[in-house]
Amino acid sequence: VRKTKSISVVRKAVAVARKSDAKIGFVPTMGALHEGHLSLVKRAKKECGFVVVSIFVNPLQFGPNEDLEKYPRDLNRDERLLKSVGADLVFYPDVSDMYAPDRSTTVSESCVSKGLCGDARPGHFNGVTTVVAKLFNIVQPDNAYFGKKDYQQLQVISRMVRDLDIPVRVVPCAIVRESDGLAMSSRNIYLSSDDRLTAPILFRALKAAKAAVEAKKVTTAKDVVVGITKLIVGSGLSPVIDYIAVKDAVSLTDLRMLKGTMVIAIAVFFGATRLIDNIEVTVP
Ligand code: PAF
């Protein structure tokens, strides 16, 4: 797998691939890759002749008290994994390659990015939309692959692409889970062994909520939130709940009565580690 820090090398490699009629697939990441990321690359490989993966821990999307410094970084390991799934080009710029010291332009979405993680992490989504817009301009892919684990991110980026007529197809991809149901995340390594054992309660609670909605045992968003809260609080280690919410699956607007296709999204602190998870559900 070829790798570069240079924007112009990416542009040239993509231009060459395009000349031979290859569709360009793109998987943006912050590295510390796991099976979830690799599933995106495999899907991209299936659908595109040339696959670019970016590895960039984007400082713009971290809050002042977040884990920018300690975010796991292991480029050699990431490279090996990307080679094993057939990525064609790895773009791993430094911060100085991406941001001029006097940069003064931000891409900001002001609706879908509100609520959920947008409330808990002020400025986070402006950082995400700004870097993803830049990466889209650098790579100019046909398809870009995003996991549903970061569900709000996926919908914010879809809205940005629609609103700004960015010629990229955003491809949503299923969450990849550990065998006990915990959604894969680069941050799972922060969990203590006790918390790691308790963490699958998140997915168990989401599945129970989905089953209750589908069986029409609940009719309001509040019923769903109360049901999930009970399961999580009863799980023993008393994790601190950041949010449990039921939203319209695309616009992420609040719902009172359950209807249409929705996403049930949760964020819970296990010690200092904040885990998120979600599940889509449609009222029958
Ligand atoms: O999901 C991520 O890893 C990041 O938010 C992304 C999309 C690579 C932007 O930095």
C-alpha cells in the first residue's frame, strides 16, 4: 500500500486511477483502526477500483478537555491492516499539511449537528464538517464510506453534502460489534476490565428497546428512554448517562410519539470514557 503526507501526491494518484476509469472510494479515519474501519475499506474495495484511506487525528474536532493528546496512534499497525484489506493509498498528513496557521474558514452545519453529541461536545461537528469537506476536496472521491456507529456524524455529513452540492455519494455502513455486542471503537481500549464487562449492556438495552417498539409495547419516546435507563442503571456499575434519545432517523429532530424510521441513540460514561451506540427502528 502506497502512503503519502502530500496533498498533491494524492491528487496525482487519484487522477491516474481515474484515467484508467477506476471509481474512487474514500474512507476517512483517525487511525487506531479496528474491524469497523476495515469493514468500510472492504466495502469500498468491492465497489471501487481505487481506494484511498486517510489517517488524520483532526485537532479541530476535539474539545479542550478531550483526549487529543492521548488518542491512540500506531501508523505501522494501521498500515499493515490496510494492506491486508487492499487499500490502494494511505493519506496521513500532519496538522501543518492540513491547516495553515492563519486558516479562517470553517464549514458549519447548524441543524442536524445540534442535540445528542453536539450538545455534549461543543464545536465537535464544525471540526468534523471542516475536515471532511477538505478531505473531499483533496481526494475528490465518487463514494465515501462512513460507519453508522457515529450516526449523527453520518447525518451531519450527508446534510453538508446535500446543502453544498458536493459530488460525493455518502455510503452508510453497518456497525461492527465485538462478539458480546459492544460496538467497536478506538476508545474501547480506555475501559477498565470491569467496565469492559459491563459495557455490552448498551447494545442489550438498545435491542430490548427496538423489540418493544416493534411489538408496539411502547408508543412514546419517553417510554423508550425510561426503559433503557432502567436497564442501564440496573446493570450494577452505575455508569453515568449522558443522553438517551429517540430521534427521526434522518433529520435527527425530536419525536414525542414513535413514528416512521427512528434512531435510538445513547451516550454513557464508563469512568472517564464516553461510549456511544445506537440502533435504527421502524414502527411497524
Ligand atoms: O469518524 C472519524 O473517525 C472522524 O470523525 C473523521 C470522519 C475521520 C473526521 O475526522
